[in-house]
Amino acid sequence: MVPGPALSVSVGALGRAGSLPSPLGFVELRPSALITGANRGLGFEFARQYLADGWQVYAACRDPNSASELPRLADASGHKLRILALDVTDPASVKAAVAELDGQAIDLLLNNAGV
């Protein structure tokens, strides 16, 4: 179960961020979440809570320019929050968001966008 946020989702062995030893030292483990509709309301709060638990968060919304609170949250998080333009009803927008992720693994999809 995912600790912390008010949402209970089974995501296997994932949980809080941690680290594992590797030949090059310790490798940081940070589970990642893609949250649609993250510009306000529940989506924004989920993004805030997952960040607080150490997750890498990809905050997706149709118009990042109108998401006034997300840039402040991104700045405060260091590099743990990335804002993506994504309209889940537009296949071209979905394809562009996938390209922007550039092969980054997503451990949890929280599809919160209103359709």
C-alpha cells in the first residue's frame, strides 16, 4: 500500500523513497507518479502529498500556463515535480506527453482529469 497520501493504492513493493547499494555507491529509489488534472483540486493535493512522501511527480494538465500553483510547488520541490501539458481526450497531446517523458518509468498513474 502507498503510505502517506489519502489514497490507498496497491503498487507492489513501492512506498517511500529510499536507496539501495550499487557498485557506484547508493542509488536513490524514488517511485514516480503521473497525475492528470494536477493543476487544482484533488489532483493538486495528490501531487503535493506524493511529493511530501518523496515521489517523483509528473503533474499533467491541459494548460500548464493557467496552473498558477503548480510552478510554485515545482520550485519548492527541487527537481521532484515536472509539469506536463496533457489533454487526455487528444491523442496528439498524449503522444507529445509520452515523448516528453522520454522513456521515464511511471510506477503509478492517477487519472484524475475530468472529461
